Amino acid sequence: MQQNPQALLREAHSWIGTPYQHQASRKGAGCDCLGFIRGLYRLLHGSEPAVPADYAPEWAELKGEDLLLKAAHRYLHEVKGPLHQPKPAEVIVFRWAPQSPCKHLGLMSSKDHFLHAYEAVGVVESPLVPMWRNKIAGRFSFFPID
């Protein structure tokens, strides 16, 4: 797939219904929030730049390091601008509390909705209500930014 945000969004929507499975990253078989983004990355780039080491569900609390945000900076393209105004096809990274490491991510599917793998539910599309919007810690793109 070339640098085509609409094709990316079509593919991302096809993941809806994929069951939640910790550390997995396969459409239809299972994924977690990171696995959902990893699967899309593989589709766009043919392979992943790095496969994460095994991680516990509470990895962010155990490490205390902002590994998810660091990885987004390393492997994706940061989008400048207000955090609370993400655009479709952008990867958004969430921080639950101001001083805590980022622990969740998803893909904006429209101006006010995003796709993500939610524990015990699987891949869903959710409204970007203020509770979610206020926790955005970073905006990124799979595609180079002009």
C-alpha cells in the first residue's frame, strides 16, 4: 500500500471485530492496541522495524519508562499541532494520568472517532469523547509529513 490514508483507513476498519489478545498482532486472530498498530505498520512497510519483547499487561507501571511514546517517536512521524485536534489516519497515543507513561494507542478513523483494541472487547471504533481526547499525549503518522 502506497502513502494512501484512505486505503489505510479501509484496512483499519477491516480489523473491527478482531478479538483482544495480549501481545498478538494479527487481523481476525487477535491483537492488543499495540498489535493493531503493528499490523497496520506491517501492511504499509512490509515488516516491522522491531518486534517488541514480551510485555506484561502492567508493563508501563512496572517499567515506569515511557516506552510506547519513545517507540512512536522512533518508528512513526510526529504530527505537530494541538494534541486535542487529531486528524483521520493519525496514530494517537494516550497517557492515563499527567505523570504516568503512555499505555494505549489507536488510529483516528474520522474527526471524532478512533479505532483501537480494547481489552475484553477487541478492535472497535469509539467516539473520541473528552475523556479520551484529554488523554492524548502524542499524534503520529505512518506517512512522512511534508
